[in-house]
Amino acid sequence: MGMLQVQFWGVRGSTPCPGHDTVIYGGNTSCIEIRADDRLIIIDLGSGARPLGNWLVDNELKKKGKIKADIFITHTHWDHIVGFPMFSPIYKENVEFRITGPVSSSSENLKDIFETLFSHNFWPVRLKELSAKIEYNQINETTLDLGGGLTVTSKKLNHTVKCLGYRIDYKGKSIAVVYDHEHLEDDIADEDGSIFKFLNGVDILIHDAQYTNEEYPNRIGWGHSTMDCAVQTAIAVNANRLVFFHHDPSRTDTQLGQLEKNYLDSPVSTIMAKEGMTLQA
């Protein structure tokens, strides 16, 4: 049986929030590293992509002489792609990335959006000037066979723009990311066509948990879930472990710590995502 593990480089939602109140859990936005033995998958390129990229250059590129990875973008809101221009491997030779994301609800394709990010008004380097070899791939709901028993399944989520969740399966182990997602009535009710089937039996479920029950009524339609809904989903799909993710930028370390304690007795093993944390499926 192979090794499947996840490491967190950015766990916040909406905007980076560095400061003395976010030292423990971290202030970078969404970026997740998944290893399936020697295969590398990256989920999102929020501001957490900067430290990940520096680590990859200082370790992977120096030791192996190359970097090759699949990058999956959940959606193209700023907090999920803002780290890309500062992702140091893209400026290096012997680096190959395949960037996969959802088909846009606008006329722009994925490469168009990244070209805008690297336009003169936002960044001094153009996309065509990058040294890395980058391929762009757009998908809807599908299952991609990456070879060697590694598959990635995508699922449309309920957000304010086209957004995909991803499930990574490898040699009997699985990790799923479900953010930015606002829970729906049929999330755990319809076992045939809903998110239930997508998540059923997952080992590690990384779920949107930006709001408390008290906060949510004033944020309906914003495209995010509550911690309680994440727990209910995890229980319904028989997830082995649940990770609260996409922390609100206003949430301090003290507040996150207390909220984490509130779920210690949850029927499913539950933990707050924290920068630097590594979990094995």
C-alpha cells in the first residue's frame, strides 16, 4: 500500500492576514501539498504557495534536479491564486507543471486569467517569460487517471463562481478538499448524485468551515459553510478524519484554538488546519 499524505502551506480564506494573532494557525491563504509516494499534487496557489515554492526550489530542485507536479485550482478568486507570481519554481529551468481548474463561467479560459494576473498593471513579469514549462487544462466534473493508481475526481461545489472540489485516491487511501462550498440541503441526503457519493468513505476530508452557526445567517449566499455542517457531512460520508479549513481572516489563534476544543468530542476526529501540519491518510 502506497503513502498518501497532505501538508498545509496556507489555510486562510479571503485574504492573507499576517500578524501576532495568526502565528499559531497561520495567515496565508489556500495552498495544500499532497504526496502520493513520489508524486506531487498541489491544490491552489494562494499566498501559501510562496513558502511552498521556496521549499521546493531549496530541496526538490536541488536534490533531484527537476520539479514536476500537477496543480489543481479550485477556482480563481484572488485568495486561491494570488501566490502564483511569487511561486519561485516557475522562474526555474527543469520545472514542469500541469495546471488544471474549472471551466470558467465567463468567456475567459484558465490561461487568460493567469495572463491577467501577470499583466503590466499587476506584475513586472509576463506569463510568457516564465522559465518553467506550464500546461493548462480545464475540466468540469470528471475523474482524471494520473497513472500508477493515482486518480483525481472533481466535483462542482456551491460557491459564487464556478468552483471544484477534488478527491485524490491512491492505492486504497483518499484525501478530499471541499472548499469554497456553502452547504446544500441535499449534501448529505441524496446518496446517489450529491456530494455524498463524491466523499463517501474518504480518509481525510478537508472542508470549508469559515463560519460559526451564529455568524452564518448574516452570510447566506457568500459560498462558505459552518463548522457544524462540516461535521455533519463528515459523519454522513463516514470520513475517518475531518480538517476545518478556510479560516476566516478575522479569527485569531485564541479563537481558533477554542473552537477546535469545542469539537474534541465530535463523533468524527476533527482538527483545525494549521500551516506546516502534515497528515497521512
